[in-house]
Amino acid sequence: MPVFVDKPVAPSGADVETLFNLAEQHQTPLFVGFNRRYLPLLNTHLNDQRPEDELGTPLLSLRWEKHRHALPDAPRRFIFDDFIHPLDSINVHGDMSIDDLDVFAQFGEGLLGRLDVRWHRDNSLFEASMNRQYGATKETIAVAYRNECYFFDGFTRGERMQDNVITQLALPDWTGMQASKGFEAMLTHWFEVVGAGWVETALTQRNVSTHWTADDLVVYCDALRDSD
């Protein structure tokens, strides 16, 4: 029977890989609920209209910030329960590794308050940032192509900047929260997986890669905290 699991699949990379191996052995689709992969505002203006091989405008940078107010926490909860969203959102190729990351972690009273990771692949720069000692709960996404960039302040509105002209972007006023946050599109994909009886290999690889990188970040942050 196909299985849907909200992120994270499990709080460790080893457990996640074991579960996906079991799913493969039993030919059972294991689907992970990363709703930010399905945000309609972003996917309309970025993914759907921008096949790199046709437009010749490859992605140059992607920065994903997800901040919260007064919520520092232990590294594993911080990373697996929350930071995994921006982390997965920059793992667009599904091949991220801790060995490739530049990591900045900020602690206070033994709790992780801020975490930033940065890496590059080919000629593209990827960054994820979470500050849980921020002035307000907020999420922003900045994307750059050659002489063209986008900035999204949340999931319902943004800006496109090209030729020194700023164009306002927004979802239709009647768009519900379940749609604007990607849940409707995610469930549509899930029903397609159920019907087909399998999950794309690239999607599984991305799921495993994101969880393993999250686990490696926990180990790194724990060691950094304990050394202080």
C-alpha cells in the first residue's frame, strides 16, 4: 500500500534510508510531504516557464530564508522539524552533501538560534538561512537569473525585476491557504503516485539526500556546541 509521510520521514538519515530501502524492496511508493516544492506562485514564474535548455538563462542563485521569533531549540529539533524546509528547497538537484556546505551556526545558552548553509553547484549558488531569534516569523525567497531576478515575500506575492522594471506578482485574491502553501498540488501529485504505483527515482534521491544532510548538520552543530 502506498505511504504518505509528512516531513521529516524520521529524525535520522540512517532511519530514512532504511525506510526507503524497505519501500523499494516491497515495491511500495513512499511519498514525503514537502509542500514548499509545490508553491504555485513560485512554480508558475520559475519552474513552469523556465526550462533552462530552452531559455538559455540558467539559475544563478537561490536564497531561501525561513525565520521565527523567540524559538531557539536543540539542534535536532531545530533542523529536522523546521530548517529541513529551506534546506530541501535549495537541494533542487537532489545531490547536496555536508562536504560541500559552508555552515554557520549561532548558539545561545546551549540552544541553536541561527543556522545558515551555503553551497554551489556548477555556476549556481544556493543558500538556506533560519534565524529563530528573529524579530518576527517570516519567509522569503530570492532567485536570480542572468539580468533577471525574483523576490517572494511569503507565498502569495512577489516581484519580478528585469530591464530595471519591477513587476508585482500575486496569486488571485480568492486563492485559499491550502492552495497557496502548496498542499493542493502536493496532494494531486500524491494521488498520481498512488495511481502509478511508484515514485520517481530523482524524488526519492532528493528525499534521502535532504535527510542525510540534515542529520550531518545535527552532528556538526552538536559538536560545535559541545566545544564551546
